[in-house]
Amino acid sequence: MTAPLVDISSISHRFGQHTVLKDVSLQIEPGSYTILLGPSGSGKTTLLSILGGFVTPSEGKVFIRGEDCTSVPPAKRPTTTVFQDYALFPHMSVGSNVGFGLRMQGVDGATRAAKARDALALVGLAAAFDKKPHQLSGGQRQRVALARALVIEPAVLLLDEPLGALDLKLRRQMQDELKAIQKRVGTAFIHVTHDQEEAMALADHCVVMNDGRIEDEGPPERVYHRPATRFSATFMGESTILAGTVTETKDRTSTVATPVGPVSLPGALPVGAAVVLAIRPEHLVLGEARGGVRLGTAGVSDVVFQGSFKRVLAVSVEDPSLHFIARLPATATVRPGDTVAVSCDTDQIILLTD
Amino acid sequence: MRKVVRIASWLYALAVYAFIFLPVVVLVLFSLQATSFPIPPFTGPSLRWYDAVLSDTRLTSALVNSLLVASISSLAAVTLGFLCAWGFARFVLPGSGLLRGLITLPLTVSYLIIGMGLLVLFNWAGVPKSLLAAGIGHVVINLPLCFAIIYSQMGNHQINIERAARDLGAPEWKVLLLITVPVMAPAIFAGFFLSMTFSWDEFVISFLLTRFGTTLPVEIWNLLRSGLNPKTNAVGSLVFAVSIVLVVLFELTLLRRRKA
């Protein structure tokens, strides 16, 4: 077990009366791609600013490569940031932009130019060396900002919603490239986004944040399939949420009473405990009850065709406050107004701690 | 009816422009007079009075003085104004609004009052009447102007650019010199040229604060005391020409800024 590259230890931060980070601890491994995922106001950008040195936390410490960097200014810490608006220097050529960090380190002109060219080649923009930033498209500026931040070989690269300003197609394309570039340079990337698809596509380590706290963290597959909290079950992908009370525990199986009938779960839970269950849309079965667990019947309220699948919203007949979200094959024949039986498999039910 | 309105509006426009520009036109026209009095009939064109101006060492040295005072005081005003603007734009200061108001206040105070105040102050401090004193006076009137122009152009979008430079290892003075100043260059030049224009034309403060070596407007006033002649017209036309050049430079730098 090597020491973590970045160790964020019990960070809290307040802006005036408003607490934006509440006792956050996080460790980043060398060479990993970490995504901070959360809605706006969740504190993810503040956490990134603290890592970059632009904000000094009210409490707690930040260690990078084992050194206390909590109040080290941005210029002196081994991090660089790719800003959301790219923040290229408009009066300098692309080559000078990329070479700026090396120039500040006192690297001579020829070496600087060579390294800047290499960095631009890495992001696929070798031809832009002599251009001015305003001559480039949004996606190209993004790459220049990336090259400029990478060329000084930081220990950690921080990306603040780097794909936020790009259109969807370009965003997916840049997403793949970011991942490829990260693998090639081997630098740890920490990337802030509110786009859960981006998070799943890029992250080795996904950190779900809400209201100044870390709700859940881990590999994206784990966070998706076994979310720890109700928030991460609904923010990282969608879920049908079912509340219930444990009525019986026998042979390592618990029975939970829910508005749509009893549900059996593996594991011994204390009788009488209130629990929250989540089911991912692709695990709900509508129509004939093939699944092991019956979840009553529901009236289909909306069917949205999404190309490769249909997203179906249905309201439980037994409990009208319960909304099912299901994902059916594009060939499914359900229509709004249909009444269907709902079921799922026992092992697809996620027990949330919240 | 419509035609009448059109003609009337044209006539009105013509009258307004004549009202504004006729004095200057007359000044320039009679600077080209061939005879000794700047009154009709026009006897020119002739450049003899320009020749007289340029061979008058008092006028030419006043011209050089004016240029020196204008350029050095403008340089000082624009530098100080830029630093003020940067400070107000980038740092949270207590009473920022009030302080900004105070810094631009001299724009509303008459030059006479500022000149008198400086006269009293310099007397008390033992600073002799000189071009330096007049130059300091010009910094007092132009610093608020430079501050206002530069501050208005210093938007939040440059904050991240400066942060990026810091993030890449630039110490604060390099951020200012290599990033902020070049990015703000149009506003800085605009402030500089407008200061030059005002300093170049300024009479009251220069009159109060200089004695032997003085600026061109004061020298022209001296000349006028012995009555009008085409030579005063010629030197006035020269002053006007320089002002035009400076204003055009100001407009160009500001326009370029808008396009970018």
C-alpha cells in the first residue's frame, strides 16, 4: 500500500455564514482518474479550488505527495488547473500559452518551444502552434488549456467542468480523448462535473457529492450498482425508491413490508427498522410478472422513446405516491394508460443505508 | 410636408455643426492670412505665420515643455490609475464603493479649485512654481480619468486568466506585467491618450503653477495680451492639430477594444 498522492483530511469550508464543505476527507491514488460528481452547490468546485490553492479551507489540511499544502499558493504547488472558460492568454500565441509555465520556471526558449510542440502534439493540435487563441474553436481551446496545464508535468491535474461549454457530440468525443491522454501521461486527474454519464465514462474513482459532503465514493460500477445512499442512487443514474419496514428476519433473509407488498432481502436486518430500497430502471420488469419479487401493479403514465430503449414512467396502483422508472427494450409495446404488473429479481434490489 | 421637415432637419444639423466648428474654422483660416491682421478679407493662403511661430524660441520651447509635461504626467497618471483599478477590481476592500467614488471625485472639481489648492499646498511645502508642479497638477486631474476608463474595462473574465498565470508559477509582478497589462492594453492606451489631450490643452493649472518655463497654452495667453495677430492663430491651429491626433488615437484604441 503506497501513500496516497493527495490526502484531503477533514476539510470544512465556509463562505461567510454558509458552510459549503462539511468535514470532507478524500484520498487520491497516483495515476488515477477521479471524478467529483454532484449538483451545483454541492461543494465540488470549492473542493477543487482548495486543491488548486485558490481557496484556503476554514478547517482541515491538504497533503500532496505527503507535504502539507493547505496554504501553499497555486504557483508553488504541484497542481495545475484547466479552467472552465479555458482562461487562455488572448494576447499570446498558442505556443506561448503552452510554454508559459516553462517560461516561469526559467526554461530557455528552444527547450520551451520543443516541449510546447510535444504537448500540443499530445492533444492533437500540433498545427496550431503559431495561431492565436481566438482563431481556434471551443474544443481546440480546451485542448490548448489541457496542453498548457500538462506541459509542466504537475503531480495532479485539476479540471473544472472542462467539457461543460462544449456541445454534446464534441463532449463525448473529448471525453474519450481525455481518458486516452490521462492513460498516456499517467498524471492523476481530478475532474469536476455534474454529468453522471461523463463520470461513468471517465472515472476510475467516482466521488458523489451533495450538500458539502461525500455521499459515496468508489469505482463507478460499484457506485452505480450498489449506491450507498438514496442521493447517489438517484443522482448517479435513476432509481425507483421504495420505503419499507423490516417485519421478519429468518435464515439470513429479511422481509420488508412496503406499500406494494412484502419484499424479501438477503441479510439479517433488525426487525422494525425503517429501510429504503432502490431498483435500477433496467431491472424492473413490466407486464407478466417474471421477476421473483412482485411489486404490485402500476398505471403507465409516460413512455419516452430514446432510440436504443424506451424509458417508462408508471404510478403504482397500490400507492399513488410511488413512481416506477423502468427501461424497456425499444421493441416494447407498452403505451400510456396501460395497467401492468411490476416485478424484479431479489438480487437486483439495492438496500440503501439512508 | 415631409420634404420641409427633411430640409429643416438638415438645416438644423448644419447650424449646430457651424456653431460648434465655426470658431475653429475661422482660427485655422486666418492662421493662413498673408497680411498682419486676422480679420476679413482673407488674403492668404500663406504659411508665413507658421514660419514665425516655429522661429520663435519662446513658443517652440513652450511647445516642447507642453509635450514633456503631457507625456510624463500622462504616463504617471495612467500607471497610478491602472494600479488603483487593478486593486479595486481584484481585492475586496472595506468601503470599496466609497473609495472608488472618492478617487473619481476630482473629475467633478473645477481645475481652478484644484490649481489653487495645489498652489497653496506647494507654497506651504516649499515646492517652487515649475513644470514639475504643473505636471503633478495634471496627474491629479488625469489619474481619476485613467482610473475610470481602465476600471470600466476590467471585467471578471480576466480573473481566471490571471489565476491561470499564477497557477502556472508566475509571481504577482509577472502576472501584472505579462498578463494583465497586455490584456488591458487598449484601455491603458485610451487612458494615456485622453490624459495627453487634457494635459496638452490645460491652461489654468499650468498658469497658476509655472513661472519662467511654461506650457504652450500659457505662452499663447501671454501672446494674446499684446492683441490678436495671425501668429496666435497659427500657434492655436497647431495646438488644435495635436489635440485632434491625440483624440483620434484615443478613439482608435477604444474602438479596437470593442471589436476584439
